[in-house]
Amino acid sequence: MAARWLRDAPREAAWRNKVFAQLAGLLQTEGIPLALRAQLWLLFTGAGIQVLRRFFRQLLQTTSFELIQLAALGSGAVCDPKAVEPLSSILYAPQVSTQRAGCLALVAIGTGPAMEAVARALLHGEEDLRRAAAEALANDPA
């Protein structure tokens, strides 16, 4: 419920950063079901918080594939061009869901380097990665 308040709260509200920090901690807590963590992620992306790009880039460096998947989708949702390099590296993660999230994020970012990474995955990746790249490109209206 508190995450929903972030969207309407004034940017200078003192409690805003405290709520964000608490919710960010919950998002990173292992053992919380992925569905609940995904709901938190969705509320973050809808809140328009300026630090989200940096926050999601930091989460891309974790060792939890579930968290990397959410961070990749978050980076794509906020169209962070600085996340292209870490997203390109997660395309070769052992988890297919992480590969899909990386491809979707790169296509959403849509810069030249991002699209080149997806094209490389499409041409040179394993079968699952090629499928993820093709599906991500199919979602791009351009």
C-alpha cells in the first residue's frame, strides 16, 4: 500500500525516501515469493522515482536470477541506455527466464547497441536464446 503512495507523494516529502528504502529491501529479500516481488517492482516503475535507473543497474549485479530478471525488466521499463552492457551479458545466463527478460529490456531500450546485442543473440545464441530474441523483437512495433 505504501508503494502506491509514492506515485502521488511530493518529491520533497521526507518520508518518501524511507518508504522507498524499505520497499527496496523487501524487493531484494530472498524467500519472498516472486509474485510479491514482481508487484513491488511494478509499483516502483509506476512511481516515477528518478533513482530507478541506477537502482535497477545495481540489482543487475546480484547473484539472484529472480532479482536479475526483475531488474532487467525494470531497466527496460525505464529505458535506461546505461544498462545495455549489463543486460547484454545476462543474455547468456543459464536461466531462460532471465534471458527473456534481458531481450525484452534491450528491445524496449531500443538504442543501436541494445538492438545489436539482441541481433547477436538471434544469430549466434542457443535455441532458447534465439527464441527469446525473436519474441522480443516481435514485440517491437518499429
